[in-house]
Amino acid sequence: MIFTSGYWVILKSLSDSSKIDEDFLNEWKLHLQCQHNAWSNFTSLIPLFGITQNPVTKNYMVVMMYAFNGSLRNNLSILKYNPNDKFRNLWDISRQLNAIHSLNLVHGDFHDGNLLYLTENILLVSDFGLCRLVSQPNKNDEICGVIPYIAPEVLRGKPYTKAADIYSFGIIMWEMTSGIPAYCDVPHDLNICLNICRGDRPEIIKGTMPEYVELMERCWDNEPEKRPTAKELANTFDEWNKKYPMEEDEEKRIPVPDNEPEIKCHPKSCSTSRIFVSSVKLNEILSGKTDILDEDLDNCMVTVIEHQL
């Protein structure tokens, strides 16, 4: 992290620049395309300034604005005590998602770890490593992501669509009412994938606004065509943000208590994107052609994705 031209930036270094390939270049090309489209629609993504080179190692480095306040996952507790924040946050990220979708692209890895707070009240979308055209199939037919945010149809091997991003958005909506990551208390194994495909969703938090619940349930509907568009979400949250404005006066905001219980996640839960390899097995179990075996539970994910940066 360095300070330059009035900005704190982070340098993400490619450890071996001799391995630069089309995928590496495509990620940053798509990031810039989405960034420019977001700006033209009066919103933003995590700003990408360009690519530079280490004068000593000759490795290339991507220059991005540094998000001091961390990810949404690290700040969920704040939303428990300042609930109106969620309307502003969701308005912001729905507009950013709409900027991506309007280019006929999908984000492909939309989860709370890829949503970063540039300031205490500005939440921005980041990480375009799995971003691609809607018509572009998964590389090597692989399904990548963080299980709680992967849409059921994607888990079953169907193409990733804009509606799959919307499913992820619905899970994020739930997290903003619960203050905890979705399904963090259970193993992220084949069982949770089966439950998601069968229609299981996180339990609605008592006291959640009925209109909010209705929209959230539409987002995570098992049928992709029943989910709203990013544009519809942006319009709705624009209205709710005006009706329930975020408290920006620091003296009136409620801080997270020092004795706030630590979120305890199951040791076999995982918040990092991985490769899911059991779509065939999943479909066989769901169709009744085979039973689930103990060894299937831990073998549905093969590896943590090694990002090139």
C-alpha cells in the first residue's frame, strides 16, 4: 500500500510475469469496461488505475484504490446497529451490478468478500476474475465460487447468467439483516449444495420489513426467470434509500459494542472461492439415481482458487 497523487493505492503483484496470459489481461480489461460504464451511470466500482512494473523484479503490478474499511463480511455487525445503512449499500451495489449487466456481462463471483468499503458509507464491487460475457461458458466446465452464493441452477451445471448474480445479491440482502455470513455455521459440502438446490434458504430474521423479505425471496427464487433484474433492484433501493436514509452524523450513529460476540464459523465452512466438481453427483442424488456417501461430502470442492495476483 502506498500514497500517490492524493490516493492510497494497493499494488497487486503477479509473482511470475512470464506467466501472463489472456485470462490475466481479460480480467483487467473487463474491470475497466465495467468501471467506465459505472461512471457513465453515476456510480463506481473499486477504481483500477492501471498496470505498472517492479523495476527490480520486472513483475507486473496492478494499481488499485485501497479500501481502508475492508469488506462487507468484515463489517456486517455495523448493519445490526445501523439498519438503514443497508438501503444505501444495496442501492450502491445494485447500480454497480446493473452497470455490469448492461454490458451483457456477469460478475460471476458476487459475495460479501468482494464488496469493499471505500469509506464507511461507500460500498463498491471488486474482483473481476470470473467476470465474463453472458454467452461465454465456464472455463473447462468448472463451477467456481463461494457455495452459499452460488445459484442452485449453477450448482447443477447450468450456465451462469445475470440471474445467478441476482441470487447472490439475495443472499447478501439476508446477511445485511442478520449481521452474519450466510451458512457460516455448517460445513460447505455436498449436503449444503443439495439443500440449496431443494429450495432451502437462510431463516428470515424476525422483524425484517415485509417488502424487503418479498424482494429478497424473489432474488433467491429457485427459478431464475422469477428473479428481478439489477435495474429493478436499483430502482427499488433508490426509493427505500430516500425513505429510510442512512444516518451520516457520526455522533448519532450507533457503534458496535466492545462486547459484541465474535462470529464463530464452522471449521469446514469456507469464504474463499473454490472449484465445485460434483454437479453430476448432485444431479444423480437429486433425481434419486444414487445415494449420498460420506466420502462425497468432503470431495465436492477440489481446491481454493489460486488467483494470479
